[in-house]
Amino acid sequence: MKNKKIVLTLAALLLAAPAGLAQNINNLRIMAPASPGGGWDQTSRAIQTVLQEQGIAKPVQVFNVPGAGGTIGLAQLSNAKGDGSLMMTMGLVMVGAIQTNGSKVDLSRVTPLARLTGEYEVVVVPAASPYKTMADLVAAWKTDPGKTAFAGGSAGGTDHMLVGLLAKAAGIDARKINYVPFSGGGEVLAALLGNQVAAGVSGYGEFEAQIKAGKLRAIGISSAKPQPGIDVPTIKSQGLNVELANWRGIVAAPGISAGEKAALVSALDKMHTSKQWQETLKTRNWTDLYLSGSKFDVYLKLEAARTKEVLQSIGLVK
């Protein structure tokens, strides 16, 4: 009789479990809102591999919805209200693209799950540049903001945002900065080596080979503290209160239940603590910036507000 009661109690617990819990773990889809091969696509497929091989979720399907800095995929996700089996990879680039593209859908229309990885930005100058430190560069910049040109990725992207934040910290009118956007890292590098610009901004990995070869000098990194294996002083340690990571995260569709969200966050937590994920981070040289659940909810709101402020300061959005 006692065993029968235990069986009945377990059955009752299973029936009382949040709707969709088993479905979320056993049948996941991950949208990469960009073309195959890029950062969001690579992140999505790394998540897929670890979730499946660790037995955390299976099957897991990845599909691509490219366009407009991820905002086309975002719009599609927002229309999948209540779909607890769908996740989308995203990041700071999307936060900015929502503003610069005038997207009708913003991140208030999704369910935040976790911040995953990131890459810090570096400010570099040609090896022959007279600027040895951030202080040297800022001194020249203050003298003539329009003459001191910075090269980086697309207008309104992470690189552009960093230059805007640097201007604000240095007391320079961000609307007067001379930012030259390029579509790829190769073009930024050519502009630097051709002395067409005073400085360049990108993720450390983009410039690593040229820094180690002595062709470029890295004078500041946008992390809060020195990074292992990267011999570059932080921007903060040089008197400018600026910190920025080009982070990547993952969100779910709007309108899912608390139980469905908890199941997805739990799956990501298990993935993050797995040895396979930690090895993936090392192999791909991704910085671990994991933050999940309610903490990521708060972070995403703050990051959206900061992004809007900096894009307004440089005159890209009203």
C-alpha cells in the first residue's frame, strides 16, 4: 500500500509539472539570425553540439534567418508567441541594430535566457604612430576631434559605440568624432597600415596576428581588468571609465510559461558547466561571460538603454 502511494505521488508530480517542460528539452530549435559561418551561426551550432552530445536536449536543430543586423530574425521570433521550443542567438550587435534600423520590434518582445560569451575591443595604432598610450591619442583627439580618424566596422556597430563611449569619457563632443566605417576587418587593417586613419577599433582577435607581428600597437582594451594572455592595458586603467564587450546571448519567444523558461535556462546552465562547453570556449578563444535567468533580464534592459544613449550621442538615432 505504501509503495502504491509513492507511485501515485510521483505521477501527481509529473502531471503537475509545467506544461511543455519535456517538449522544451526534447525538441529544440535555435535560430541564428544571420548567414551561415558568422559569429551567431558559430555560437548556435556550438550550443547545438554540446546540448545534444551531453544529452541535455535532443534533437536540436539550427536554422538561419539573415538580414538587417538580426532584426529580421527578431521579428520572426516575436511572432512565435508561446513557442517554448524555440531559441534565438543574439548579442550587442542586435541591440544596436534595433536602434539604427528603426526596428518595429525590440527586445521587450522576447524572453531573455542567458548571456553566453563575448570579446573585448582593442584600440590599435600603426607601429610607427606617435601615440604610445591612450593618453597620447586622447590629447591629439581633443585638440582636433575631426582630424583624428578612427576606423572600425559598420556604422552604429560595437566598434562605433566604443569610440562614442571613449569620446564621452574624454569630454569630447561625440557628434564631432571622425569615424570611418568599413565592411570587413581587412579593410580596417589596410586603412591602418596605409596611415589613412589615426587608430582602429575591433575585437582583439581581428588584430591579434598584426599586433604579435609588430605591425600594430594595441594601446587599450575595453575590459574591466587585464585579460589572460593579452598584454594590453585596460582603457579603464588609463583614466577613461569605459568598459564594453561585444557579447553574445540567447533568448526565447515571448509569451512562454515560467516553467518553459526555467527549463530552457536550466538546460543552458547545464551546458555552461559542462567540460565540453568549457573546452569549446578555449578552442574558439571565446571569453566566458555567462549570465542567466533574472540577472540577464536586468542586464539586457540596462544594455539597451546604454546603447540607445551612445547612439544618440553620436547622432545616429534620435
